[in-house]
Amino acid sequence: MTTTVGKPVPRIDALDKVTGRAAYVGDLEIPGMVHGLILRSPWPHARVLSIDSTEAERLPGVLGVLTRDHLEGIDAYFGSVVRDRPIVAMDKVRYQGEPVAAVAARDLATAQEALELIRVEYEELPLVSEMEEALVPGSPALHETNLCAEQHYDWGDVEEGFAQSDRVFEDTFTFPMVYHYALEPHTSIGHYTNQGITVWSTAQHPFLVRSDLARMFGFSLHQVRIIVPYLGGGFGSKSYTKMEPLAVALSKVAGRPVRLALSVEEAFKTVRRHAARLTVKTGVKLDGTFVARECLIYLDTGAYADNGPLVAGRAGERIAGPYRWPSLKVSSSAVYTNSTPAGSFRSIGAPQAAWASESQVDIIAHDLGIDPLEIRIKNMVSRGEEVRRGQRPLEGDPATGLRLAAEAVGWDDEAAEESGRAVSSALVTGKGLGCNLSGVGSSPTSTALVRMHVDGTLTVLVGTTELGQGSRSAMAQVASEELTVPMDSVDVISSDTSIVPYDRSTGSSRSTTLMGLAVQDGAIEVKDQLLELAALHFESPVEELSIEEGQVLCRGESIGFGELIQEEFGGVAGELMGRGYVTPRSHGGRLAQSPVFWEVGISAAEVELDVETGAIRIPHYVSVADVGKAINPQQCEGQDEGAAMQGLGHTLFEEMLYEDGQLLNPNLIDYKVPTFAELPDKLETILIENGDGPGPFGSKGLGEGGIVAAGPAVANAIFRATGVRIKELPLTPERVWRALRRARGQD
Amino acid sequence: MAINETQRPDIDRIPVSLTVNGRTVTDNVPPELTLLDFLRDWLGLKGAKRSCDLQVCGACTVLVNGRAVSSCTFLAFEARNAEVTTIEGLAQNGELHPLQQSFIDNAAFQCGFCTPGMILAAKSLLDQNHHPNEEEIRAYMKGNICRCTGYKKIVEAIVAAANGD
Ligand code: FES
Ligand code: FES
């Protein structure tokens, strides 16, 4: 029996990636392709009075200049929720770095020269840099209003809940602006002709980009082709439509394919994660039972909405944590400010929400004298319980996961010692926990095509983008398992909208579950067809047939898949095709209820703190992921380890810094991300496999959970080591040192 | 900013001769042309990647006379007479280098964008120090950033390659 599911089989892109053969958008050379560069606004908020590009247009080697005056026939606005973002600035600019014009030239040096010849006259407008000021009536407005979106939900009566509580806690936390830093910055090659558009792009959701471009440039869907080769990381930064409209519009004026390859600095000015201010008020009984929670969340969505409204909604849902709340009331808003637009980033809204929620749980536990592990377990929702009103009941068991994490980090020993074990006079250690629960999977809309060739090998076509997460390999494993053919007989073609069938998006930990099901369904259809052909061949009912290792067996006889196809089509010819449709109605409607599944994020950290310098080291970090069934355990671990390290980044030092609307650190020298030096001495991932996921073989997705609870796990550990509670991230040495001094009354 | 110099006029070019993956290359290069652009745009070797462009991330790492350098900030003419190895030159006669195999076996990459540089930096380390301990690996490799893997599996891959397993 060929079994690949559950095994650490090598990725199908392994050879490409270790030999340098793997081609990313920036490696492609399209015939006739020229190079584009963008002129960006130096001002964070200004009216654009005039743009003169005549000199630039006349420069030899320049093939086209794009400004607001060159958009005839194009609907210039896009945005996944609110269409507020223009291809290039129209009447005004709303953040420093916003595209104002672009040039296509035969080489980058000429393009650069041309940019310098474009004259733009601005009239500076008052700046909105903080959410607080943005919402004050009468303050300068970026759009009609600075309130981009507002979400509310509640159940039960929180006022009554607080009245019934023995203690009520209220705390405010802040979360920084952070940047994804996928190593490969956004890159798009646009090719416009009057018959249609082809775009090679770093797009996580090519089908959504397709519909935006079709609408904006006036084409039907079959005239727009989005091709996504390997992506150099995404983490949400390449979700929805980003630079594609600009590349296409520039190609339209230049009359040939144009490559737009952003620098890292430009990527910093394309999308980021939402900074947040979160106030959490929680009422509890003296025994630690949670009674009521009220939350007020403000998310800084920057100059344009991007995915801000959805992020606000998710932050609002996720701040309840994995806990039972008799009453809950949440208000969550996305607010415009003059800064890089904020969009999706690995588990939208969740790290912000968990930072507040999970820090406060420890504040409460400490105050009531209850063990932080126990207060969590006591209030945690369990399998089958309704997590949020009207939503899918919980299929997993987060309490078990939390206990495993605690055990792995040696929680009990710590509890016995209480806190603050001094290693030397300056070094103290502490342990901390954090956990969260996120409804994920986006919507159940994925399709796949499984082709079996006449030699019995497979080509699987999916719209899932390979960002590095290993989706092509996971899909190959599912098809290989279902049809009993070896992994090296399966190829997976992904993300070419004119070739592969529709997928909604690659994000929200959804692909293994939803596209995995579609691939499995497609493989089952092929299997059914093979069995029908074999029934004819053996003149025997289907019930007497079975398949094994690429053969159909019948009463001790066997025939290869390829031979069956040949028998049907005649000669060495033909192929079989299986479709997989995942829709809200498919699979008996079991995927329709939101969310598709619940993803836990559970972390336990052991922290070593130098009280003289505020420097933090992480000797031991544990992350738990509930994957239902690991299609590829090694790749699952990799996802979780990567997410954990990214979480430690925003916990310890990552932060985009603005001053007077200018981004101060849009580069890797001034914006530090984790390196080998920050890798915990021991980084552990625990996979829970109960086969209870809705995906193929009982699997459910992962990849996002690991980032969510890093912040509170580390801050809670610092509290246990020092008794000092820090409510702002990142926990830079300076911030920690100042907090320690303040606590000692030295400030 | 990356400037593709390919089509600029022939002013002040410097004659260079070097070997790239064992083959002799002779050309006239502008003084400001980086080794990364030379490899990618002139020679069509796209394995080395550009990310930070500031000698921080290591995505552009190649070997110059066996030493790992950031080719984004290394001028092409400085490589004259040198032996340059890129990721494309690592496998010999279709046989993967032990580090390449070890990166596969240990799942030491995801998106793969950092991988060419990561593998070459690791090679430079192992050529100097056949059996580095974990601490030495972490210290040597910190000029190479990976945003996907969380580093653990890369350390494991290098340890395994050093131990020959
Ligand atoms: S691109 Fe050269 S070090 Fe980052
Ligand atoms: S594998 Fe993506 S950056 Fe290292």
C-alpha cells in the first residue's frame, strides 16, 4: 500500500529550491519586457496640485509615464472591502511613500533619471498620525471620515455581568505597527493589450486579483490571466490586490510588458500589520470564573482600508479568547491615519487581541492568587461547545493543548517555586503561557482538477498559491494517497487563473482543509472512473474491485491504471479527469457554517531577563498546533516554528517607527527581524492529532496559530520573573529596563 | 535601488576575467555594477536573490574564493581573477551537494527565497570548520535571514550535513 499521508516525505519543490532553479517573479524574463519605477510621495498628507511629466516622457529610453492624467478608460480605484485606493494618487496623497507616478523605461537607470524629471506640486495638509486624534471631531480627515470601519457584537448583558462579578479588571494594551518582511518584495510584470491582460505577480489570491483587474480595465474574466510562480514568502503581505493595477496601467501606457519589482523599502510602504490599542474590562468571581467582558479595540489601518474592516471584525471575535463568556460586548474599529496601509498579516487581528486578552488573564490570576494555567483551564471552552454565538461548535480541545505546552516548558516546577528564580544577580527567569482560538478557513469555496495521464501519473491543478507553506506538496500527498500512486508520479500546477480552476484565496490556514478536500474529491472521481473501466475489463461488478499501488485488483488479477485508460481511448492515448468542488452546499453542507474550523494558538515560554540591561533571552519556547491529522508532520512543524519566530519578532523588537508622518526605519538595518541569534535554545512544536478536522483524512489547517500568543507568553513570563507588568509591545531592552526602574521607584 | 546597467553606453568599463562555477568569464563591467546584478542580469544566473540590498539578509550570498559574500554590496570588478560559486554550481554532475540533500531531508526551507544564500553560507562555514557545534552555527549564520522556517530546521540541516548523515 502506498501511503504518503502522515509521512515526512520531501516537498515536491525541493530540488527546484535547493538548486536555484525555482523561478520567482523577479527571475522571469518576458519577451519585450521593460522596467518600471515608482515616484512616491515625500509628504504624508498633501493635495496634489499639479503633475508635469512632459520632460520625463521626452527622455530617450522612456516608454511611458503614468500619472493620474493617464488613466483614461480605467476605473482607477480598488480595495478588497472599500474601494478607496487609487492606482496612483488622484487629488491628494495620504501617506509618505504613496505612488504618485510611474515610469517605464528600457532600463532602470533611465527610469530613475525620468522619475527625477517629473515635477509634482503639493500643498501640504495637516497630518493625522495617531488614532486618538483621528477620531476627534473636526480633526483633519483622510477620507470622508477617519473611521474606516466599526464592528460590534455582544451577547448577554455585560452591565449585569459586571454587577454580579466579585472583581472587575480594566487594562489597556498597545500593539505596534509591524511589517511582514517576506524576503521577496512585491513584484509584478503587467502585460496589457487590447485583447486582455496577463500578469505575473506575487499574488496570494490570484483569482481575486483577476476580478479586480477585469473590472478596472474593462475586460471579462477569460481575458485576464494571473500567473503566480513560486512566492518568496507572503504572510498576508501579498494577499488581495497590491501592485498589479499599477503594473498593468503602466504597461498600457508603455505598450509592452513592464516589470515592477519593489525594493524592501517600497514593500514597507505597501502593507503592514495594524497597530492597536485595546481596552479590556473583565468581571470575574473570586474563584476565577469569568463572568463578563467588554472590549474596545482601535486598529490603525493607515491611509487606505485594504483588509482593515475584516481585521477589525476578526480582532473583535478573537479577543474573547478560548473562554466561556456568559456576557460579552465588543466594539472594534479600524481608523485611518497617514501611514502605510495596513492589511492582512498571519492571523488577522489575533496577535493584537491575544496580547490584550492573555496578558489580562495573568493579571487576574495573579490578583486572585490562582495559577495562570488553572484559571485558563477552568474557563476554557471544550469540545462540542459553542464558542461564539451562532458559530460552529468547537471541534478541538484546547485545554489538552495548553496542558501539553505547560508540561513541556516545566510549568509545574515553576508553579512550585512561584516566580522569579534568580540565575545570577542580574539574570532572572520566568515562565509564561498564552493561548487563543481563531475561527479560520475563510469561505468554503475551492475547486480542483485531477488529471490522470495514460501512464497512470497525475497532474493536479489548484488555485492555491505556493507561498512556501508546502501546499503543492500537501496536495500531491492527498492525491497520491487517494489513488495509491507514488508521490513522484504526481505533479501539482498552481495559481494560473487561465489554467487552474477557481480558488478563493490562499490564507486563513484554509488550503490543506478546503483545497485538500477538493483534490481528494477529484481523486475519488478519477478512482470511480477507473473502477468503472475495470468493471468492464474484468466483467465484474465494481464491488468486487479494489485499488492498490496503481492497479485495480479483481479476484487475484490486476490491471494498471494506464492500461485501463488505453483500453478506453484506444492506443497510448487519452486521460481521465476528476473534479473537486468545495462549496457551502457540498459535503452535505457540513462546511457551510462559519468558521470552517477553529485554530488554536498555544505558546509557553521560558524567559531569561537581564534586569540590569532589560535584555531578554528565550531559553525554551513551546508552541502547540492542533492539526487534526498531519498530512506531512515535518512541514507542519516548520510552519509552526516559523510562525513562532515571527511572533517573537513582534514581541521582542519589531516596530515600524513614524515621526511627523515619515517612516523612520523602512529597511532591514533599522527594522530588525529575528535571526539565528534569537532562535531559542530549545524551540519545540507539539502537534495534536485527533483526526477531528474537516479536511482530508481528518486534517485541519495550521500556520497562523503559532504567531498569536508569543507576546503574552513572553510578557507573562517577565511578570512572573519580576512582578513587573508591561502593556506595550515590543519588549525592547529599553522598554523593559525602564519598566523595571519605574517599578523600583527609580524613575 | 537595483540599476540594470546592461544597456548603458560603454563608459569607463573595467575588463574582468573570473571563473563562475568553474567556467571562465571575461567581460567589461561598469565600475558600479554589483556582483549580484552581474550574475543575475549579465550571466542569467538567477539563483542568488535580492532582498534587503543592504548586506543584512544574505539572500544574495555567493562564494568568492570560497568565502561567503553578500553580492548585493560587492562590486563585480572586485571579483576579477576570483573563483565565484553560485547555487547553480553546487551540484556536481547531477549529484546534490551534501548540504543541498540535508536541507531537503531536514525540511530546512519553505519559500526557498533565502535558500541559495543559506546553503552557500553554510558551505562556507563547513569548509572552514568541519564540525561546528550548534552555537558556532548560529553565530556564523546570523547574516542570513529566513522569515519562513524559524531557523531550527536549518541548524539541524547543517549539523546533519557536517556529521555526514
Ligand atoms: S540582498 Fe544582499 S544581503 Fe540582503
Ligand atoms: S524559506 Fe522563506 S525565507 Fe527562508
